[in-house]
Amino acid sequence: MENKESLKLIENPNNYKGKIDLIKHILENVKIRRTQHYKKFGKLKKINTFIKAFINGLNAVSVCSIVLALSPASPIVMIIALSTTTISGITSAITSSIDIENKIHSNNTSNLQYNDLYRDISARLLRNGMSSEDLDNLLSEINTRMSLIEDSSLPIS
């Protein structure tokens, strides 16, 4: 008796559509990350603007109080001058330690990089005539560019 093992060959499926779907899924992820970084950028920008306005207001009150303190006035003016100067200094120190400017810059840069990636890949995907190998190269490039963006960006919390 002969043992014949029959090999059942599985036809190689065309994964062209799968690659297109994967690229579209990645683009949706890029769009979400871009939006998250943009929202974070806007929020931090508003906070930074408010803090700077608050510090400038305190400094203005402090200077006015110091000028008024030079004239014969009540000790309340001196207390106001000292307290506004102290609060302004503490707020400036906290702002410096948080490094909000760097966070604003990082989120804005990440947003712009994700935006460029999204536009570039979307435009290439809309072109007709991309082969399966072209899609492989595109996927590789997407992974490389996303890795670079993620390495340089701050996490979204």
C-alpha cells in the first residue's frame, strides 16, 4: 500500500485590498492623534496666555503699590505691594518649572507632523496604479515616520 499524502495548496490571497484597508486604518489613527495634539496645544496655549496676563497684572499692581508706598500712605499699600510681588514671583517660578512653553511647542510640532503625514499618505493613496510592492513601501514609510513623530512628541494625557 502506498501512502500518498496529498498536499493541499492554499491559493495565495490577494492582500492588496488588505493593505489598502490597513493604510486607511492607520490614517484614521493619525487623524485621531493629530486632533488630540491640536486640542492639547489649544488648551495649553490658553492656559499660558492666562498665566502671563495674570503675572503682568500682578506686576502692574505691584509697581503701582510701590510707587504709592513712597508717598505718605497707609501700610495697606505696602502689604498689597509685597503680596502681589510675592504671588507674581511664585506664579512665575511655577510656570517655569512646569515648562509650559516646551509643551506647547511639542504639541504644535506633533500636530503639524501628523497633519503632513496624513496629507501625504492620503494623496499617495488616491493615486491610481500603486502596486502591492508600492503599498509595502508606503506602509514601511508610514511606520518609520510615525515612529519618529512618537519618539519626539510628548504623550497625550
